[in-house]
Amino acid sequence: MSSLLQNRESLRVPEPTLRRLPWYLSNVKLLKQKGERFVSSTQISKEINIDASQIAKDLSYVNISGRTRVGYEVDTLIAVLEDFLGFTNLHKAFLFGVGSLGGALLHDSGLRHFGLEIVAAFDVNPSLVGTKLNGIPIFHTDDFRQKMQEYDVNIGVLTVPIEIAQQITDYMVEGGIKAVWNFTPFRIRVPESIVVQNTSLYAHLAVMFNRLNFNEIK
């Protein structure tokens, strides 16, 4: 393994850490609204019930250092976390499948605050094609390759029915999509160079129901 590759691997942030950093960011923003100028990992720990040593370890991956007995400067910590997480850059995306979930995501203007802008959607429903939802144009799926030449997009949001999830994924990848945010419960297969983030609402429901039933039985 080359020294450059070894260095890149050593800097790779664990996924659990990446999942926790937005929690810290949201909490620090709330503290700023309360007038706090500095915040410690202990303060954050009390708010979100994560061990302070874990928070300090997670923040060690971020290019920021705290002051002894004072903590982190709030404005600096917010700016550094937003930049580190990619929220300061606007990433454009296409959405595939304008059903109930896809439509809800098109209506979620808050995604822009976290660096994601869905600029167009694709579907095969003739009652949707040619219309707009929350100002976002809906094209026929067959127009995807043409629209890839018109828009600067490398992310695809997948909210299609499960039976065509792999087919649409292959279609996106062949057309130049580099990352897929998969909302279907189907575990799509992609080349190693493609980034996939699975966000199955149904899987999280299953975990919640199971824990709820377990607690009721106890």
C-alpha cells in the first residue's frame, strides 16, 4: 500500500462518528441561541446523553481544538462542523420516484440548509411528468441522460417502488450518478466507486416496534 493511500485510510472518519457529528452541530446551535459563547464536550454530553469522552474523540477528527476549562468557541465550532460535514457546499441531486415519500422530499426545503438541493425529479406517471412540485420540475425517466448534460448533478435520491430499485440504480450509475441516497428497503448493488447511503424508514420502524413490544412485555 502506498504512503498516500495509508495516509488517506488513517484519516478516514468512522461512520458512527459521522452520524453523531450533526447531533453535536444542532446542539451547539441551540446553545448559541441561548447566548452561550463557549461549549465543552461535557455540556454537549448532558444535552444528548453521549459520553463526554466519546464526544471529545469524535471532535478530534475535526480541525478544531478547545481551550482548557473553557471548551470550544461556539461560532468557530459551528463553522468548522458545517464545513467538515459538507453542509456549506450545495450539492445538487436528482430524485427518482415522485410517490408519497419522493413528493415529501421535494417539499422539504430544509434539505438546502444541510447542503442538498434536489433540482429535478423523474417519474413515468403521465399525470406528473411536465409538472412542478415545490418549484422542482418533474421529467420523464427516459429524459434522465439528457438532463445529466444540462444539470451539474452527481447525486441520485432513490424513492421508487422496491421492484424497480435495482433497475433504476443501474440506470443512474450508467448515466453518471456518483452517489445514491437510497430510501427503499432494497439493498441496491453498485460498483465500488459509487457511494451509497441507505435510509430505510421501514427498517427503523421495525427496530422501534420491536423495542416497544419488548418493553411492554417486561
